[in-house]
Amino acid sequence: MSDAMALVSVGTTDFGALRGLTDAFRAAGLPVVHMVDTTALAADATAPSSLLDVELLEAGGVQTVRRGEMAMALATGGAFDATPLDALLRGLGVDTVVVGGPIPSSRVSASVTAAELRGYRVLLATEELALTLGAYLRAA
């Protein structure tokens, strides 16, 4: 596995093994980037939007959530469409992207395709991959 790896959560990875994969990336000190649907945050009164600066995200900014973990607004397409994600990942030296999110999802598919077209090695965080990669990262 590459040390230059980042997890990109598209929409959410807050379920099942994908939650564990996010925790494993955090524990390994690898970058986690949350692509947030700010329109869904505004519509959901129970969402933890108080943790996010929605105005900053909607203006195209990147918010540091915690060390090594960032959030940015998810545009209408995938994670790389009209966002600073590619520049952020390249600045971090990332060459491998693990894309997680609800499957099937056109946004997840678009994110995987866009990452491949930009020359990243890409892994789609299916439930099985999340369990295997999470265990690998925790053991490393």
C-alpha cells in the first residue's frame, strides 16, 4: 500500500465498515477529505452542521476539521468537479485515492472516474475493501 494515500468520502462514509475505514485512516495519520453536500446540511436540522463553516465550503474553501482531515463542498457532479480537491491532494503528495460513499451513487462513480483521469491510483471503498484495508492500516 502507498503511504501517499488519502480517503475521499463522497457524501458520507458514516455507515458500517466505511466508518471503521475512516477511523483507520485517521489512526494511520493518512489524509481524510469529506466532500459535503451543503444543501443536504441546510435541509437536515439534525446534521452536525455546527461543526462546519457552510459559508466557507460553499465559497469553495477547504475547512480543516481536525489534523489531517478536511471538508469541502461537493459540487453537482463528483468530488473533483469544480472543487479544489485535486490541488489539495497533489499538495499533500497523494498518488492513491480511496473513494468511499454510498454505492450505487453517480457522485461516487463520477469521483472514481475523475480521479483515474487525473492519474491517481483509485480504490473504491466497497464494504469488503473497507474491512480489509482498515485491518491493514490498523496493523501497520
